[in-house]
Amino acid sequence: MNVKVLTLKGVLTMSSDFLFEISRESIRTFSVIIAFIYITSRFTIFQKIIDNELVTTRKKLFYLIYFSFFSIFTIIFPFEYKGTSLCSFRAASPILGGIFGGKGVGFGVALIGGGFRLIYLDSPEEWPLIIPMFVAAGIAELWQEDEYRPKEILQKSIYILLLYQAMHLFLVYLGLDRDIDIWFGVFPLHSLVFFVNLFGILIFLGITEELKRREEHMGVLQDLALTDEMTKTFNYRYFKSFLNEQLKQCDINKKDNVSLLFLDLDNFKDYNDTYGHQDGDELLKEIANLFRRSIRPKDVMCRYGGDEFAIVLPDTSGKIAFNVAERLRQRLKQKNYSIRGTNKLVTISIGIASYQEGMTADELLEAADEALYQAKEKGKDTICLHKTCY
């Protein structure tokens, strides 16, 4: 094997120039690697794959490609001293690939990364040094993590790296014709493999954790922007956008239909006047939860006004929309709400309108509002269908 040999005395008396050169090259390499991880991990697909706990074929393929590319990239940008490659993140890639991707992924990364190293460095005689990569990959696959748990991943990575380091040093010893004196000379440099690869794993996990934290923060901000803070239903902004999108789909797919429910609590002002706005708000929260549990996942409900709600029902005719409205009315009527120890019957009036070809979102909203007005005029606790439903 082509090994850079330094005596133990030479290492201990290493010049300041050597230390400066190593530090400068290390900063360059770490900067390039951090930039690579950060830029690639900004891809939406990366964030979705990390968040998804299920191990799918698509996920395995992604990790195989990603960590193979990571391995190749780190071999191209290794830690050097005056043009001589000392070590790279070649062990970190198959370990992370095996832990994240599971069976087959770690071996695939080791094969691609190890093969590329032999070809790129033009050193086929060093093929034994890629054996520890396969061993590390195999153990990592056995210790695959189905969930993203950084502490457990780091702990397992350290154990695997220690084994990898021991095998690497043993193979170096064999390559030096078992000359223990020369082996002690190269030991300090080859020991860098463990620390460099550990640092590479720490960089990857650190950036990934930061991106997940930011993604969760952005999710919170998005929820605040699109939902009503009190009832946790969607707000008018999202509701209007969703309704416009549904009507566009109806124009494209002529057979599709959309219905709209307008719901208004009967005599809600009396509740606020009698019990106060705080108890009134609690009542709105409970009713919103009841309605949310009573509609389909693809239906969109929003708080339209103070005590008014609107529900968009995709792929729903006026007749089916009436059945949905009746179910909501009955469930609300059957549930007595306790306000300051007193059970109160709460009723609701509902207006229904259905999309007709050429209608705008504002026209559909106006039609549902007209139907709601008719329901109120008929004595409340009732449902009215707009003529667009027939």
C-alpha cells in the first residue's frame, strides 16, 4: 500500500508550518462539506423523506443516491497536507446510509464510494482498505433507525466507527509488512479517520436537526397564518383560496361538483349577553370540534364570522350536502352544553348552495348566504337549499 510514513519522533516534533497547513486545509474541507450538506438538505424531497418515518422503496433509493453522492463528494475534497490526501468522510457515508436507509443501502453506498475512491485516487492496491466500509455498512443496516432520533443515531455511529477504526489500523499494519515501528509512526495520522468521520456525522446530524427545527417553526407560522386562533378551523383567507381552486377544478372537469354550507348559531348573541364572551368563546370551540369530527378529511371548514362557519364540500351534490347539513344539525341538537353548571340546548341554521357552471366564488358565497337567511326567516334550527342545488 502507498502509505505516508512519519516516525513517532517526527510526529511529536511536527513543525508549526505543518499545523498551520493542516488547519487551513481542514477549514477549507469542512467549509465545502458543510455547504454541500446544507444546500442539498434544503431540497423539499430531503425534508419530506426525513420527516417520513416509513421506510419505502423511494426512501431507500433517495438515501442510496444521496449518501453515495456525499461519499464521492468527500473523496474529491479530502483532508490534505501539501497535496497528499490524509483522510476523508468515507466511513461516515455508508454508516449514515445504513442507519437511515436500512438493508442494501449501506452496502450500496460502500460499493459506490469505495469503488470511486480506488478509481479516483488510482490506487487499486489499496482495495483492502474499503473492507471496513462494508463491515460498517452491514452493522449500520442491522441498527437501522425507523425514526429520526439524533442521539441514538450518534451513539450507534460512534460504536461502528470504533470498530471501523480498529479494522482500518489492523489493515494498515498488515500493509506495512507487520512492521510495528513504522506502524507506530503512521498511527497518529490514521487515527484521524475516527475523529474526522465522527465530525462528519455530527455535521450532518446537526444541520439536519436545525432544518427540522426550522421546518417545524415554519409549520407553526403557517398554521397561524391559515387557521383561526380560537377555533383552530381554517380562516377566511385559506377558505377563499381553497374554494377558488375547487371551482377551477369544476371548470376543468365538467362532472365535478362543489357544495357550500353556511352555518350560523341561533341566538348566540343571547349567550354572550347572558354568560359573557369568555363562555361564549368556549362554546364556539366545542362546536367547532364537533363539526370537524363530523366531516370528511377533504372537506374544508372555516370560521367565517363571529358565530358563523362555512364548509366547502368537494365532489358533493346539493342532495348529499343536505344530508351532511342535517347530520351536523342533529348532532349539535342532541348534545347539551354545560355553561356554568346549566345544560343549554344549542341549535343552528344552515344554508346550502351548489356550484353551477360559470359561477364565481363570490356568487356561490352569496347564494349560500341567501339560503342561510331563508333558514333564519323560517324560525331557525332548520336547513334551506338554494335553487342552485336543484
